[in-house]
Amino acid sequence: MHYTRDVGLGVVIAVAVLVPSPLLAQQFSGRFITSFDTWEKFDTVGASHKVFRGFQSAILEIAHGNISLHTNMQAATTSTDVAVADESDYRLYNLYLKIKDIANRGDVSLGRIPYFYGVGMGTLDGAIVSARTDDRLYRVTLYGGVTPPNDFGVHSIGSVKDKFALGGQVLFNPLPDFRGGVSYVNRRQPLPQYYTIRANPQTLDGSTVLIVPEPEKEQLGGVDLTYTKGEMRTFGRYDYNFELNKTQYAQLGVRYAVNPDIQVTVYATRREPNVPAGSFFSQFTLKGTTEIEGGADYFVLPGIRTFLRGAFVAYDGDNSVRYSAGIGREDVQLVIRGNTGYAGELASISLQGAHAFFDDHVVPNAGISYMSYRVDAEAPRYTATSVVLGTTLRPTSAVSLDLQGQWLDNFIVKSDFRFVGRLHFWFSDHLNLFD
């Protein structure tokens, strides 16, 4: 694979180097997460291998006054005779410096930063700048930088013009009952280069050719509006795809509280497949869906909630119906789901719960589900059963251990079992190294 100079990595390193030394001396907090997943991998019929996959994550924050440094990183390894992934895997999800409340009007972040602003969602190696009015009724956020590789590594491919993210959002709250936002994002993500054999037009002999795909392109604009009056909340959203010149997403809904125990929701949604231009799937003719859904939540007793949902989904030339109902409380819930029509026929029932003992030091959990499904009325019907059983152990407020076994049985996988575990360690300390 052909690699070029990683501008994004340069930004990340610059952030770490330019952090002022007092930052290293103050509030230091975070958590370490050690987790593993073990399962049986089937390569062919009757041939399987045990796989153990381990992960070590670190989420850290160092703060001094209004300046803070944040990072989220992970290392992984696989122990197996047959590779299911790279033997080692290192990911830098984020590493950024943040300065808040500059002149009580704005914030600045630099580095590898996650962003969630309207239609713009993802991670970039660059900067985010926010400014707000003194009354905090208006807020403007702008961001820009290089899109990191899909594996969140410290390498990249392609040139900057093929791997960037630029966008922003304006939030406004001019009236107590009315809130809104306008957002935009223009994003490019390079696709890996590869070598393949192509026929020579003159000789028809095969020759090795380097294929350089066009980058994936995404350019979206969106508007979000919310109006609240008494017990009624009306909300709407509209997203437009500038690359494909069509509506990407539209929704209008109403939530109404009949009384403290009953809430009713009705909304309509138009949804198009979110496929970036230039990707493999953009070569296909993709159709959107229109949904009309309604539902109600009812507290039959204090702490016991029931709900009922139903939706009509219109496809291109066909339709489907989706439904769900359930009853539960904080520690246990019973849910029935199903759908019919073009989306296939499915009926399922699940029961899951968790309960704390010994002042939350031991929290066992369990769940069981059963489903029956088929593609359409002419196809054979299949069933699937799954069971989960586990517990959370909290010997101290800083340490927790999650263990869970998962079992699945259907016509494809007979009695598949996997075991997962996760160890959390939280800490927070005031270092005072340079005081």
C-alpha cells in the first residue's frame, strides 16, 4: 500500500508537545479498561478454532483551570492459530487539547477530536472553535481538519484534498419555547489503493495495474427545530445531500403528555440510504423509505411502565408493518416485537433484567429471547433462541468487573457460546507537582 506524509498525525503530535507544563501538574483523572472476548470461529463445515481477543483501553484527562488534555486509546491482540485480525492493533480514538470559556465567550479544541454538530458527526485531526453571545442565546461552531484513517491508526493514505472534514453549526434560542439549529459538513474519506490484473487493450495480456479509487464524498446541510408549548413538544429535522442533490432525511413529530402517567408520540419520517458518493454502494440504485409511527407510554403503577409502538413503512412499490409492546420496571423488562410485509415476517419475545445486591457491590443480570422469522409467506420459517447470563462485581467504588456468557442457537449456528469480560479501574487525583 502506498503511504504519504500524515498531516493529521502531525497535528496530534504538535498538541502533545505544545501543552503547557502546568497542565501536567493538576487534576488527573480517567479510567483503564481491560476486556476480552472468546468464541469459536468456523472456517468450513466441521472445522473450527477457538479465538481469544483481548483489549486494553485508556481514557485519560489532565486539567488545569480552563485548559485540559483528553485522550482515548486502545491496544488489542488476538491469540489464535488462524488469524481473524492483525496480531496487534493500536487505535488512537482521540487526543486533543481544549481551552474553555475564553473571555467567557468561546472554546477551542486542537488535535484528534470527535465532533457531533447536526449533520456533522465523526472524528478529525484539526481544530474546533466555538463562540457564543453573552446571553448564550446564539452559538456558532466551526471545525476543520484531516479525516483520520478508518482504523484510527497513526498512518494515512492519499493527499489532504482527498481526506478532510469542514463544517459548522449555528444554534439559536431566541424565544423560551423555540430552539433551532443549522448545520453543514463537507467530508472526504480516501479509499485504499490496491494492485490488480487488467487486460492490455492491444495485446489482451494481463498486466498489474495500481488502482487509485476516487475518495468517498459527503456534503450535507441540515436544519433542526423544536417548539415546546405546555405539555406538547413539536420537533422537526431536514437534511439535504448536496452531492446527490436530494433530500437525505426529513422528520416531523409531536410528543404530548396527556397526564403525568401517559405520554403519546406521533411522527413521520422520510429516510434515504446514507451512502457517500464514490463508495461501492453508491453504484447501485437505492430506494428510500417513508415511515409513520405512533406510540404511547403508560405508567400503570409508580415505577412500572408499559409501552406500545406501531409503524407503517412504505417502500418503493411495497410496504411493511412494525410493532412492539412491553412492560417493565427499573430492573426487569418484557418486550414483544414483530414485523410483517416486505421487510419479512418476524415475531420475538424477550425477557431481561438485572438486580443489585449488597449495596450495588454485586449486580447479576440475565436475559432470554426467542424469535420466529421468514423472508416472506412462501419461504420456510426458522427459529432462534439466545440466552445471556452474567454479573457485575464492584469491590470498591474505583473497580468493577463485568462477566457475561452468551449462547445462541439457530439453523446456521448450533449451540454457539462466547464469553466476554471487562475490568474497569477509575481514578482521580490532584497532583500538585509544580505547586
